Amino acid sequence: MFTGIIEETGAIEKIAKTENSIRLVVRAKICARSVKRGDSIAVNGCCLTVIKVASQGRSKQLYFDLVRETWERTNLQFLQHGALVNLERALPANGRLGGHFVTGHIDGTGTIRRWERKGADHVIEIAAPPEILRYVVFKGSIAVDGISLTVAGVTKKSFQIWIIPHTHAVTALRERRVHDIVNLEADLLAKYAEKLFATCQAPRTDPCSYANVKPAQSSARASR
């Protein structure tokens, strides 16, 4: 689980296709501290497993193996050597939830349609598919390349977000341009709410009605 609060930007050192996967190597400093094989790190919002750590001067190289699904669904496939990526370590149990609940499971990608500076801030408009936009609401949360951001406006085909100077300075968004592809993860709570509401509307079973539940019988059957 992540929060969408980016800790640092790392640089792509290597992308290579192997027989069974795609090998991704990222240079990092902060997120490489105390990291070990098997740990999870969000790379542009994608939850990836560290398979190897190698020292390189003051920084370290983090190795990841990507399955074909991750490669085809995310913007990692468009990255080149030296490109910046957003990095975040998994949320510790005693950590602060500064953003929102981010799983690192990308729903799909969007395309930047507008990227403008407004005073000290920036505004970005991102075109997204209907299956993602259905979960996007005004002043709600969405993860863009792993960054927890607040929605400033929604249309039938896109949404807008405002970027403060700090976010622009410390994330890979500063490299993004119009027509670039970004990873999108909709709010997990919205997905659960939709699923539960649909279940409640189902005929006959009506699991939302406590009147139909018989605790004693249910417990007995479940224990067998």
C-alpha cells in the first residue's frame, strides 16, 4: 500500500527484455535506503518488487522484473534511458497517510491534453477512458504516475488537476509534455463502493438486509 506522496525521482538506467520478463533498472538514493530483495516500491505508480540491489557510488541501482501485463498497461514501455520516474516506498504501519490509499495497481493510462502554467502553479488536463473517468469526481483523489492529486474539474472525456510548485519540482511531472502518456489509478474506495452498491441492488439475495441474516446458522455452516 502506498500514499501517493513521492519520495524522490529516480533515473532509468536500463530496460532490457529477457526470455521471461522485462528487466528494469532504476538509480535511486532515498528509496534505496535499507531496501532489500523482495521489498515493494512504486515506480510511476506501479507496485514493483525489488529483485536485486547494487551499489553505485552514492546511489544504488534497483532491479525489477516486469510481467507483460504491467509493461503493456503502463507508460513504463515508453521510457528511455535517463528518463525520470516517481518513486515511493511502501507505507509503514506507523507511517502518515499524507495522500490517499494507493495500491500501485494501474487501471490504465491517460494522455496529457493541456499543460499550462498559471501563475506559480500548473494546470494539467488529462484525457482518460470511460472505465477510469467513472471513478473521477470533483475534489476527489486520483494517482497520476503514482502521485496523489486532487481533481480540479471533470468533463465527459477528461479531468483537470492543479500542480503546486513543490509537486512540480520534486516529481517527474516536470518532464511531461502535451501528448505524453501517464499512468492512472482511480480511488480504490470508489471501486469498492460501486461493487457493494451493485451487490445491494441484486434481486432475491439482498445481502445488505440484516433481516435476512441468521447468525447461528451461518456460523455453524461456515465451521464445517
